[in-house]
Amino acid sequence: MTKLVKKIVDGENISPVLPNEIKNYLIDIDGTICDDIPNEEPERMVTAKLYPDALETLNKWYEEGHYITFFTSRVEEHREVTETWLKENGFKYHGLLMGKPRGGNYHWVDNHIVRATRFDGKFTDLVDKEVKIQVFKS
């Protein structure tokens, strides 16, 4: 596993960061790596249809040393079925965060660089694209 780099600013320790070449991927589950299944129908989570290109791409990123963490709107009571499904389908990952807010329109505020990639039906190589973003006023 890649080692975090210790950071010191003005003589104070701050949160460590990954080297620039390593990404920390937060990946949604429903509608991104498999069928989009609402929390109200947990019985469908067991048989969710896998998106094969998701498995291939995410496991490649994992093998390249990137961090893979699933961040899902599924609730804690769905953890066991979710972990079982991920294992049975062969996903390699570092973590699973439950309880992501539902509804989309996410606006993430962080003291680290955040790059968002909207999933639009197929995992492919990522490419750079210039887009308009919102930032805090200086």
C-alpha cells in the first residue's frame, strides 16, 4: 500500500497526503458499478447486475496502487449484503463508506484537491478536460 506523505506547515503537522501520482478514488455503487437499486428494495442488492467494465477498470486502478473506496447511499444495515456482493464479483478495494446523502447534486468542500468525474454509462480511460468550476471568493 502506498505511504502517505507527512506534511508540515508553519512548523505544525497537518493531514498527510498521497503522492501526486496516486489517486484516492471514491466510487459510488448503485448505477455506477451495477444496477441502480434503491435502499427501499434491498432484496435486489444480492442479484444486482455487474457492469463488467467497472470491475476491470477499478481492479486495474487498485493494482496500479491507487486507493479504491466505495462511497454509497446504501445504509449500514446493507453493509453485509454489499460486502458479500463486492467479494463475489471480484472487486478489490480498500474501504466501504455507507450512508452517502441521497439525491445527487453533490457539492464537496474539502481542504484537499477534489476532482469529480460523472459516470455516464461506461468506464473508459480518464481524459483531461477544461471545465468551469465554483471556488470560494479570494
